[in-house]
Amino acid sequence: MSNYTFEVANPVVIAVRAKEPSDFKFEIENYQELLKSVARTGSDRIESSEFNAGGHSWVLIMYPNGNKRENGSGNVSLYLKLVNKPAGGGAVFASFKFFLFDKARETYITINDSKERRFDAAHLEWGIARALPVAAFNDERNGLLMNNSCTLGAEVYVIKNTFTVARLSLVEKETLRTYNWPVYDFSTLRSDKYSENFSIEGRSWKLRLYPKGNRTGQGIYLSLYLYLEDLADLTGGRKLYVECTLSIKDQISGNDHRQTVGFWFDNNNDNRGFDMFLPLAELNTKGYKHDDALFIEANLNEMFILQEIS
């Protein structure tokens, strides 16, 4: 700002640019006569016409001799006013920048305080009480007030509330969450086998067993999966999280083989489980397969529902 006869103090940020304001320009002619007229009415401010920015109507306000209520005496004060009160006790969040046209250099001085402001029913106006010293504004060397006229401007950046709120909530326990599945004549199984459907917390589930393994467990492990049958309500980002313990009973020693893991279910994922649940070598040497029968148990320990609420 070495080309000008003034400096401003923090937190006001002042700069120079060639591009005119993108939202609003306010040209004032016969400036001195206007000041006298405004003073005779007992007012201390000049208001522009309404303009639209960010989907809202605004008014640019100038206090030629400062907004004394906010310690602006001796300075030009610039403010932005939201015309319409937000409905329902809401608010409009915006940052803004003021402009003063330098006619001598054909550039714009920009002034802002780099803060986002909340415009609501209790506070419809925000601005800068000490934007520029009055003496500097009136000094023709600065090019801001020349031939008894000046041009102000504003840019308003409205922060849109486009975010989504999602909530993850515990599903309260209302039913027994354990299912026992006896698999008889295990050695006769040649392919995968499903359990019957069972109901837990109003949803239909089933288990799927691969006696000789599946995918990465093929030929080495017994594979076991949990399926959710009804997915109709798990759309649009809605998901179900299940902490599940799957186990095979050791019918001799009681040292059951179990694995606990968390699964997410949605309309694209109806099953979760283990390719490598139990090594086949252990299945054949321990008490899991007794009298050619397996006893499989599923416990759905905890369940959470994830859903968008706005």
C-alpha cells in the first residue's frame, strides 16, 4: 500500500486488484451534498439498493464519518445487511469483501476482516467499523473520492449447508440373538449347505457352510458365512453393523472354536464370513465332528444401524 497515504491495522486485510467486484457496485454522485442531506435527517449512514448474492438479498451500508456505536469515529465504516430474516430461527453464514474504486489508478482497494459471520434475526448486519480513515478517503491523492463522486462494491461468499448428517445407533436387544444349527451326516456333504432361515431383531438370517472350503480356503479350511436375507431398507447409505461370533462346538473337550468379527451389511453386501474358518486337519482330529455331526452356533452380540438423518 506504499502508493497510498494511509495504513490499516489488523485484523482488517487490505489489498489492491484490477478486477471489479463480482456481486455489487454502488456508485455515489454529488457525495458532499448527499452527506449534508443525510445529516439533516438525523442519520449517519448511506444505504444502497438491494442486491442478490449467494441466494440472498443484501444491502451495502456506508457510514461516511464512522459508526460511533462500534468505535468507528474518524473512519469510514462499511457494513453488509441481510435483508430478510432467516426463517425458523435459522442463520446465514457468510464472509464478505468490500471494494473502493481508485479512479486515479483504475484499480480497486479491497477490504475484509477474513472472518465468517453469522447473520440471524438478532444480528442482521456485520461489517468493519474502521475500514479506512476519513481523511484518507477524502484525500484525492488516493483516488477514492474524486469530482465529488465515489464507487463502492461488495462480494459476498455464502457458506452453503450442503453437508449430510449420519447417525450410528445401537439396536436395542429385543430378541434372543443366538442361533444353533446342527449339521448331521457331515461326511455326506458334497457341496455347500444352507441353514434354515432364522429371525433376530426382526430380520431374517441364515448360515452357509462349505465343508471343503471356499475361495482362499478351498481344500484346506472349512468356510462359514452369515447371510442377511432382507436388505430392502438398507439403501441410500443406510447400513447395518453386526458384531458376530461364529463357533463350532467341541463336543468332547468343550474347547469350542470361535471367531468374533464386525460385519457391515447393506444392499450391496448380503453376506460376511470366513473363507478360512477352521482348518480341515483340526476338524478331523479334534472333537468338532462327533458321530458325523457338527454343531454350529451364531451369536449376534451387538448391532448398530447407520442412517442419514438430514
